[in-house]
Amino acid sequence: MEELKRKVGRPRKPRESILSPEVIEGLLTPAQLAERETRGKERLRGIARRKEANAEKEIENITTKEELWAMNRKLLSEAELSALLEKQERVWDQLHWVSDVLAGTNLPPDDIDYVSVEEGAADLFKFVKVNGTVTVELILLGPYWQTPLYKERFHGSDPTSIFARYGLVVGIPELKLYEFQKFLVTQTTTATPLSSSGNGYTTLRCSVPGCTSWPEAVKEEIAAGYKEKGIPYRCPKCIELERKSKGESTLFQRGVPSRRGPQ
């Protein structure tokens, strides 16, 4: 019998199901749903891996940090980028207030937008506790993205990693926070509330006789650690003076052990 040959023509149209998508969804078993979800996640991971691979190739030709940030921001979804930009705006608000306080240009108390140092400090430390700090001095390293440090260190979700990859500041800069802490301990009106306002910080005064350094603002858990171990607090200045003194000592240089307090 002569074999019937199928006529060449337009491809057959797929038959439409008489069942609605909702009904079909309801007929899927838990195993089928889990398998579909797994395939979807793997597909997204594959897309992300390809994007990262392309980014690694492109990074070799990048000459400025602005080019690096622009390239990495393209890897973010619109929702992810919007969330980071929104958080950065909150950081700018905090820094604007801190800068005014440090410069002595804070709003007067009778202004409707006035925020006292005590209230602002509590809000700032709360923000730091939730969002962390960022080391923006990273850019002083020059083309840091060409160093092993960039590949090994800055791939997390911490503020410094985000700044390194995208140039977005979503945490309080460490240096600005340190300047504000130094300011607080010089204010007689805020020195007492600093240890009891619930902002997570307290003050420690150097135990070295004759030291004229201002009390240091430190986290409460650090102060508790000193107290628990019975270690007298010494300021960085006195520790450095002791280190230099030991370095110049001929007895110490000869390797004879000396009695040293906890560092």
C-alpha cells in the first residue's frame, strides 16, 4: 500500500484546552508544583550567573569607579535598585542633620523641624544598629575593583559591599559616625544621657593617670566586656605611646618578656 504523505503546509495550531488556567493550576500535584518552582529558580540563577560572567569580562576594561557602579546597577532589578536608592535617601537625611550639628548650624529650638542633639543621637544610633556603617574610604585605594580584595570581600549585602559594587551609601559612613561620637562626649549636656538613653552607646574614660583624652563613646557590649574581665580601659593615644615606648626599649628589643596589661 502506498504510504500516505502529509501535505506540506502551515503548522498545525495547538489545540486550546477547554479548561481554564485556574482549573489546570488546581489539578497540579504538590510534586509538580515543586518541580516547576525549582525549574523557575534554576532558570533565574542561570540568568544571574550569565550576567555575572559577562560583568567579570567587562570589568577588565573599566577605568573609573563610576563605570563600575553603572555596570553593576544594570544587574539589579528595578525593585532592588529602588529599594537601595530609598535607603540611601534616609542616610542623606541622617548625615544632613549630623553635619549641621557638627558645624553648629542646627535649626533653632523654636523651628518646627528642630531636632535636639539627644533625640537626634538616639535616632542615629538606632539607624546604625539596623543598617550598619560603610567604609567609603574604599575609593581612596584607586581602582580597587582590580584587586583580589574586590572579588573576595565585596559580594555580600553589607553596606560596604553595596557601596563597592554600586556606589550607593546605605549605611552611615564610619568616619562621620566617629566624628559625631567625639562631639557627643565633649557636650556636658549630653554626656550623661549618652549612657542611659538606650541608644546602645556609653562612655569610657582612660584609666592611665594624667591622661587628658576625652572619654570615648563605645558600644555598651564593649564596655560590659571591659567590666566583666576587669580590664582597665586605656585610650588609643595611651596604647600607642606605650607601644612606642616598648619599641624603643633595649630590654624589650632583646626579646626579654615584660609585663604587659591587656591590649
